[in-house]
Amino acid sequence: MRSSYPSPLSPPSLHRILLRLRHSLSTTTATTAAAAAAMATTTEDSLRQALAAKQSTIDASGNAIRQLKSAGASKSEIDEAVKALNALKLEKTSIENQLKASISGGDANGSVVSREAFRQAVVNTLERRLFYIPSFKIYRGVAGLYDYGPPGCAVKSNVLAFWRQHFVLEEDMLEVDCPCVTPEVVLKASGHVDKFTDLMVKDEKTGTCYRADHLLKDHCKDKLEKDLALSAEKAAELKHVLAVLDDLSAEQLGAKIKEYGITAPDTKNPLSDPYPFNLMFQTSIGPSGVSTGYMRPETAQGIFVNFRDLYYYNGNKLPFAAAQIGQAFRNEISPRQGLLRVREFTLAEIEHFVDPDDKSHPKYSEVENLKFLMFPRDEQMSGQSAKRLRLGDAVSKGIVNNQTLAYFIGRVYLFLTRLGINEERLRFRQHLPNEMAHYAADCWDAEIESSYGWIECVGIADRSAYDLRAHTDKSGIALVAQEKFAEPKEVEKLVITPVKKELGLAFKGSQKMVVEALEAMKEKEAMDMKAALETKGEVEFEVCTLQKTVTIKKNMVSISKEKKKEHQRVFTPSVIEPSFGIGRIIYCLYEHSFYMRPSKAGDEQLNVFRFPPLVAPIKCTVFPLVQNQQYEEVAKQISRSLTAAGISNKKDITGTSIGKRYARTDELGVPFAVTVDSTSSVTIRERDSKDQIRVSVEEVAAVVKDVSEGRSTWAIS
Amino acid sequence: MRSSYPSPLSPPSLHRILLRLRHSLSTTTATTAAAAAAMATTTEDSLRQALAAKQSTIDASGNAIRQLKSAGASKSEIDEAVKALNALKLEKTSIENQLKASISGGDANGSVVSREAFRQAVVNTLERRLFYIPSFKIYRGVAGLYDYGPPGCAVKSNVLAFWRQHFVLEEDMLEVDCPCVTPEVVLKASGHVDKFTDLMVKDEKTGTCYRADHLLKDHCKDKLEKDLALSAEKAAELKHVLAVLDDLSAEQLGAKIKEYGITAPDTKNPLSDPYPFNLMFQTSIGPSGVSTGYMRPETAQGIFVNFRDLYYYNGNKLPFAAAQIGQAFRNEISPRQGLLRVREFTLAEIEHFVDPDDKSHPKYSEVENLKFLMFPRDEQMSGQSAKRLRLGDAVSKGIVNNQTLAYFIGRVYLFLTRLGINEERLRFRQHLPNEMAHYAADCWDAEIESSYGWIECVGIADRSAYDLRAHTDKSGIALVAQEKFAEPKEVEKLVITPVKKELGLAFKGSQKMVVEALEAMKEKEAMDMKAALETKGEVEFEVCTLQKTVTIKKNMVSISKEKKKEHQRVFTPSVIEPSFGIGRIIYCLYEHSFYMRPSKAGDEQLNVFRFPPLVAPIKCTVFPLVQNQQYEEVAKQISRSLTAAGISNKKDITGTSIGKRYARTDELGVPFAVTVDSTSSVTIRERDSKDQIRVSVEEVAAVVKDVSEGRSTWAIS
């Protein structure tokens, strides 16, 4: 059942939204180049052209036959022409099939179908065995809210325990746990109150709301998939729209919706113009109603606001990382894609604080030899695909910005593959320059391929000093680090002194902005100005905030370099942020772990989840071979000894056939089954190989514990 | 530092609020008898009387002296009288001191002071070492919101891991994980939308909100504590108000506030009448604004609405338990008591579903011999104190309603004491009849004594079928269980058939309520009516919903018993609910674990948390004795081997003295410290005994793992 589903367009996602927020804070306005996606269209384009050409030939042949008929041609002549026409039609059908397959990104046997059938099989099993349950189901549920049922809850708890072991414990991180309810001021500082929005349109008659980009996207995809007669030019246009979708302004989106005549999907009523809708759940803290709060959209802010205390806790030393696992909330306009886009989800986030002048990592050597699929910017822009790279080479070639970022990429790779993510369906995709906020140094997403396409599951971003600066500005509390020098250093400092009196005379009300612009000059710019003022007496100077150029004269500013003794360096640390969408990782893990195999009798297909013991919801089932008090007693005893050893287990004492009981347990992904077939020794069976070994009753717990915890492997146990 | 703080009044609490909700759904209107508290007043009353008597004597003596003076008595006579008066005043002071001590519930040395000083010492240490941090501190925080800093977060995570092991794994529970965002319909069914309120008053000029009961309580306590001249009658009145505080209606509260002339504490402005304020954080789900949602006030509802699926998952068998750990939210009007009353907190809840006709428990024998402090209803009503009882005796004497409830009480006792709660400061208090909702069969709170008094930390309630019925009614989905009979059973069924025509003629618009009342009759009542109708032809019948008695005639209803064959029994299971306030348990654990001891030089008091290794935030610290590369290398190696063994540890390679480093680590409650004082073997020191043993470098990880995980104890290791 393993199959690969290259999807030209990755779906909108948790990280994309965050990105959008961050991106919207940036000054970059370039279009998103889903350049790799565009390359996949080459075949499709030529097929569309071939199809159009074939259609012309068919039309021409049709005309020719009609002419033959009206000209009274012979029957054999006409039959010959009709036969030729039919052959042409067959060829057309074949091109159509190829085109359909090309659009859906699979082979000519219709992979959209197989992809959706596969997903349906997984989801059916997950829902039937209560891995998840649509929340509040008896009240017909709420879109975008899901419960983890017993096995799902156990998987989640295993994934989080491993996350804690792999990151918090092994990397000596400072874990914190902050509330979900967050006062407005914090999210105002972070930018979420103003910018954490999606564009929405309303059905003008019923008031039903839709995400504007979803409607446009659906329209374009639908056209591309179903309208095979679409010209290659029109197809190219629609694809361009899809590629730049995330970057369209409200006006641009509205214009496209009008141009394509898109109406409300349910009623066909006209739609309003798009307008921003904030995705945070809003509430009120305390009884007075005057204190606005939000349910946090990410856990990171709780860490940033605690920077000062955490830095102190770490002995005022950098680097250090803080981590947080917790719920986050996004009031999606219209949640889609089942478990991938939800209104409440668990995030696990790390904020690694580091000196911006030294982003080396002491444990870098432990990951530099890892090799895995990476998809750097250049490969995306030039339409190539992801490549297996050695991480150390990516750093030394400057593809990955720094060692610390690379170290986390490596650790994330190890984390995901140890959970059971198929490493051939995992890639690290670098953000294109216009996907990143202006302050970000470099960003990589761990993307996992699922039946929905490539899904962003972990974002690993070097966010520079942005977040700490934002909270420093808003709170007035300096979130900074100090480096004490062993002995005082003499440093040359640039001193820019605007002469306010002269500037005031010259620029009146704009004086303040000119002063600020002068003071903000970097060293090179300032020294160039100094030289120009000395030679020419005046210089043209662009003031961004005024959106114009002004003339600065010699008497308006003094620029110099002065020597100072400094005892320490005070700076805002950079933040490297790996952020994990736990629910998405788990869903992808379900897809990667699921397979079907024929029953022993060969009369049905049985479902199996090949979870590694680390994440399996239950490590071991225990069955008596037959219903018999002695065997049941032994089963109980084994179950107790497993529980005491901390191994989750389940007894199945129903009288069902042993094959059926194996099938039930395979469907929950239980790796080991103990069958009690004597009172002294029992059979342990491994799920995937179905291999069996015999072990004495006393040894069962120890053996299962060893293989479950990876101390010994099944092959050698 | 261990001391006991008997407080006559337990503070309002998480469980009290829940209770209030549940209680307010009940029809019982009796007053809350904080009967035990009332008994503590005996001494206080006699002291107040003695004080008043002494004051009269003093007044009389004063008068006598004045008379002596005006009558021109001799100096020696007057001196004698003044001396006697001074002696009386001294006696009065002594009574005042006794009274103060009695009010504050301590000894005559002023235990309020020591209690608060103790709390301050704990809280200072907790805050300085970042066990917790007031949330959003750099923005001056939000009342009732706290972060767990690194050691607090580790303690919490250890407590939750142990909870999972002790309950979910060992009891084979079905764990679920539901969202916090909850649609209105669910909380409408549960009663929270209508009844989950506190009474609030507003400062009529500034609009500042206060909890009405808090103001009244503060007023009464203040009077009682500070006004020593209060008459015993007035004191008794104020104490009665405190005792019935939770049961006062808005009108009664308002009347008392008026009567006592209570004004806004900050401004002394007049206050509004009390009115209910719903404690749920409200929000809106989706963009349309029409779908109201709330942040859940408890996790239990998520389990109830999933009953049908969970019952199926359990093979349609009872009993079974579902469990959930998660955040819950209560928008307190004015949070007080630091970490005990917060606006967002972690709950761990169990819903054990059981056949109401069979509440035995298969593992009951494992707990029946446990003995611990229990505080049954009768002892509270008769003013006695909590008693050490054998759980099995409490069940057999009918004090605890059933085996399953008792089983959970026993398991909770084991859970809390293994965490490190002092068993002498833990009691199980039974709810008084009027504290419980009408449907509840029995309720017990695990109360832990802290510097705030006895704190309800776990509620263990037999809630009968209430919750499942409420959701069945609201959703129309039957949340029921079936018991299939081995062979069909013949049962006699009561059949009540109201004759609607006759009833309509007789009662017109009230017909429907009469019909419903007739149909709702229990067997005995119906058979009595049948007999009366047959002999007398008519009978008086009380219709509660009409609040009057009507006359039912023979032709208005037919009552009979019919025999039916039944193949199964369909019933609504009872729910036994242990509900854990995790934050409260952790706070009490901090207080019970904290002590101070003199430093080696005897010049300062050092703080220690005596956490058991199970909950200690870090299990082991590793220090090189001196700063030396060889020792640091060994320390690193030991730290790595500890991490690989899953033992959380911290290196301290600062050059600080070994004593200071021990002190630092004791203050975090780290149970073991490894000092590297050679390259081949090291010293391991235990925190509380300060005993040291020598272990080879290779063995360190295994030894620490064994003592940390309780496989061997320090004493014998």
C-alpha cells in the first residue's frame, strides 16, 4: 500500500498561517514562487496542447465526413473516414486519461482514487477503533474539534513522552507550562492582534462565511481538474493564481473572485468583498468585561515573556533553550482536511536563545553526518526536486544558515524517523526568501508526505531577535543578555548627533522622523555621509518614514567615531524556534504506519498499524489460547507483571478465534501478543513478521520490556 | 517546621464551586452545617464571655477608684485599688491573647503569624527557584494565572506520569483527550450555562466587581478577629453567617451586606445588589458570531458525551472507567489564595461507570485494610474530629456507601501519600447531606491541610445516573447499558394509564401536569392509589408542578401490574467520579515537603524540599569537587549515562563551594548528588539524611536509577 503522492501544491497549514502572520509583518512583497510546483506542469501543458490539437483534428475529420456525405461519397469511403475518426477519439481519450493522471499527480491508473481510498481505509480504521472521535458527536459535533480516544490518547502521550526525552532531557532544556488564556497586551506586542487574520467573504444573503482563498483555490483546482478542454494559457493562469494565492491582498482576491464569477458554494448567492477575520478565540478576563483576552494561538509567547527569569535560572549564560508543550487555538473560518486543520491542537515548541555572533553548537558533530532529503531554496526555484544531502555539507556550503539551526534540523529528523515516519516521505524544505519575515535569518519546514500531499509538521526558524525586541519595546523591560569581558575592551563607537535646532528649522513637523532616520544609520552609511558632508557640504538622504528624500546640510548633524572602554556587551539574543504540530505528526504517522494484508484464509484484507513499540498505544496483548480457568489465571498473572514493569497491556479473554484476536490487536498496532498455551511457558508473537518465540511465564515481562524499550530487537531476541 | 494548622473554616475551593453548581441543581434547601467548625467555637465563646465579664469588673473597678478619689480616700487606699485594677487589666490582656489564639486556631504564641511566615518562606523559595512564575509578569501579570517554571513543570509532569501509572495503567482505564473549546449545548445540558455562577456586587461608582460572599466573609472574619469586645451573641451570629455563607441566596446576601453596612473595600462607595456572574470564559466558535462556546470548566463532560463509543470500545461491558487529564477554566471574579484559586488549572478526572445494582469492586480486597483519617458526616454533625478508620469497617458499617466508592477512596489515599503528602495532614471528609446534589449517593473529599487550612484537593463522588441522563435528554441519544439475560426473565411491570379525556374535563389547562405526575408515580405510591380508588372511589394527590393537591377519581386512571418477558435489562449506569485538582495537590505537596535546617557553619537557615524521588524535578545533580578538566570529563560522562537511563540530572560546574552547591540542589528538592572526587569512584549523597556512599563511576547510573525508581531504598543501598 506504500505509495507516493507528489502533490504540486502543499495545503494551507498551521505553519503556513503562522508564516503568514510573520510574513505580513515583513516588508517583502514578492510573490510566493511555488516554483517546484510550476515545473510539474510541463507534462501537463504538453498534454493539454496535444489534447487541443487532437480535438482540432477530430473536428476537422467530422467536417470532412459531413462533406463526404453531402458530396455523396461511397459507403466504403465514408466507413473508412468514420473508422479513422473513431481511432482519433480513442487517442483523445487516452490523452485525456494521461492528463487526468498528470493533474492528480499520479500514474495513469488514477492515483487520486487510490490516494483517497487509502485515506478512507486509514480514517475508517482510526475512527472505528477510537483513535479519534469527532468531538461532541452526540450533538452532531463541531467542525475542527476532535477527541483522542483511548488508543489515540496513548499514542499522543507516548509521542510527547519521547519528545520530552529526546529534546527536554537530552538537551537540558528548561520546560515551562503557561496558561492558554492570554491578555491582549502580550498578543498585541507579538503582532497577533493586528495581523493574525485570514481573509473571509460572506454569502450576501445568508451570511454564511467562507475563506476567500479557499473559494478561489477550489475554483481554480476544479477548473484544472475537470475542464480538460482548458487552453494551456488559461491553465497556466489558474496555476499562477494557485501559486501566488497566499500573497494576494484582499483587493486582489476580491478582484479574482469577481473576474471568475465565483459565488457562494451552497446557495450560488453573490459574495461580499474579502475582509480580514482574526483567527484567535476572544474572551474576557474577569467580570468587568473590560479586560480582553485570547486563547493563545501558539505557546511561544509564554516563553518569550519569561526570558529574563529563564536566563537568570540558567546562570545568566547563553545559549539555552526553553520548551513548552500545550494547547493552542485557532478559530478557523471553515476547517477542512480532517485532523490536519483543527481549531484546537497540541503544540510542542522550543525557543533556543543564542548569541547572534556565535551560532555554533557544541553537539553539532553528532548530527553533521546525517543524510536525508533536503529541498533548498535554489532547487525549488529552479524546478528540481528534494535531494538527499549530508547535513554537514549543507552547512559548509552555506545552504543552511548556521550550526544551531542545522543541529535542530538533524534532531528533528532523528525524532520523526524514530517515531516511525518513513524517511523517504520526509523532507526538509527551506523557505523561499519571500516566505520568510524580513527579520528571519533562515527557515526550514519538516514536511511529511501524506494522502493530502506534503504537510508542514515542524517549522524550524531562525527568528533573529524579533520576538524579544517586540516584548522589550511593549513592556519596557529589557529582554537582553550580557557578555562580561575578561578585561575591559576598547571599542570604537559610532556617535551620530543630530543638531535638532537646525533640523527643526529646516523640517518643522517632520523633524522627529529625520532625527530618527539619522540616528538609525548603520556605520557604513553614516561614514559615507560624513565624507560627503565634508566634501560637498550637503547630501541627499532618504527618510523611509516620510517616503521622500531630504537634503541634509553639514550643520545639521555631527558624525564621529569615539573610543570607549566597555566591560560588557549587552545584546538581544537570537531565537531559533523548532515548533511541532503534534496532531499533524501523529496523523502522518498513522498513514505511514498503516498497511493491509490478506487474512490467513485469504478471504479478507486485514488492517495493521506498524507502530514502533515506542509509540504503540498498547505494547502487548495477552490471550489465553482457549477459555480455561488455568490459562486465564496465567494470563492475569502475566498482565500484572507487565503492568508492574510499566508496560501497557490488555487481556482478551473472549472466546473468539486466535486469528481474530490477532487481527484486532494488529489493527490497534500492538507490537507483541502473548498467547497462553500452557501454564509454564507461552508464545510471544511479533505483529509484522508474525514470528513467534517461546518464553517461560516468569520471563515474559522482562522480554517484552526489553523489546518494547528498544534494548533488544525482535530479530535477535 | 512541620506544624499543624487546624482551621475552623475551609476556604472556598474548586470542588466547592462544582458542588455549588451541582447543589444548586438539587431541590434540597437546608443550610450548610459547617457543624464541625461551630464546635471549635466552644472555647472561643467562653473566652469572649470571660473577656466581657473581665471588662465589666474593670469598668466597675475604674468607677470605684473614681468614687474613692472624689470621696477623698487615702493615697494608700487608692494605690491599692489601682494595683488591683492593673492586675485585672493584665488578666484581660491574657484572655485577649488566648482569644486571639483561639480565633486563629493556633496556640497562644500566635500561630497565625507562624503559619503566614511559613507560607511566605515556602512561596519565596518557590518563586525564587522558578517553581512557578506569575504569568505575563513583565506586563504586570493577570490575577489567577501562573506559569510553571522549569522545576515546577518537571514536578507536574512527574505527578501526572504517576497518576497515569497509578490509575490509567493499573486500573486499565480508557484515557481520552477532548478539546477545551466546548459548544454551548453541551454545557447547557450539564447545567453549567444556567447554574455555574458566583454572586457578584459592583462598586456603584467605579464599577469594580467583588464576590459578594467574599466581602461578607471578610467583614465577619475581620470583626471576629479584631473586635475582641464583640458579645458572644454577636460573635455567634457572625459565625453562623460564615457557616451558611455558601447557601445564602442573592437576596439574603444582599440583605446582610446592607445590614452590616459593608461598602466597596477600595473606595468605601456603596455596593450594588448581588447578582449572578457565570464563571465560564465565553467565546465564539467560527466566524459568524452565532455559535457560542465556552472554555470547559471541567473535563468530565467530554467523557460523558462519549459514553456510547467508550462502552462499545470496552466490549459493551460494565464496569469500566474513562479518564482525562487536561486544562479547565474558571473566570473567577477576584482570585485569591495564590496557587490555590486560579483561573486556569489542570484537572485529572475519572468517570467510573457501574451498574447501579452492583457497586462491588473486584479489587476491593486490596484496599479494605488501609487505615487513615476519615471524617464521616456524623462526626462532623456532632462536632467531633476526623478519626483513623479501617476502610473496610467504614464500608461494612455503611459509612461509605459502596465498595467502588471505597476502592477509589483507598486508591486516592495511596496516590497522595506516595507523592509525599503527609498522611497525618490528609483526611477524607464526607459531604453533609445538604452539600450534595439530590441525585448524589455519597461524596467524599480528600482534604489536605496547608497554611490556608484544609484544602479540598480531590473530590470522590457517586453521582448516580445524573450526567448520562442529562445528555440523553438533551441529545436524544440514549446513553445506556444493556444487560443481556442468559434466558428471558418474566417480570412484573407497573402500568399506569391516565384517562386523558376525564382528566381534561376535570383539570383543563393543568391536565398535562397531572398526567405527568400520575405517570411518574413509583410502584408503592401507585399501588396505594389503586387500593384507595378501589375502596374510596377517589383520592387526594399532590402535584408538585402545580404546587397543590388535586382529587383523582376512579375513572381518571387505571393502574395495574402486567407480566412481561424480558430478554435484557436496559439501564443508565451510575457514575463514580474521582476528580483531582492537580495544581492544588502540587501546592500542598510543596508545603508538606518544605523544611529548613541550619547550614554547617550554623550561620543561616537553608531551605529543603524533601520530595520523594518519584516527584523530584531533577533526580540527581553531578558536581566535580574542584574545577579540573579530568573531573569535569567524568561529570559529563556520568551525566550522559544518567540521561541515557532516563534520569533527569543537572551538572553544576561552577567553582562555588561544595556546601553551597548542596544547598542549591536541596532547595530544588534534588534527592541525590554525585560529587566527582576521583576519576574512578564518586560520592553519592542523599538529601535529607546527608548520608554518603561511594560508588564506582560505571555503577552510578544504575544505583541512582534503582533508588530513584524505588527498586531499592537509600537505607539498604
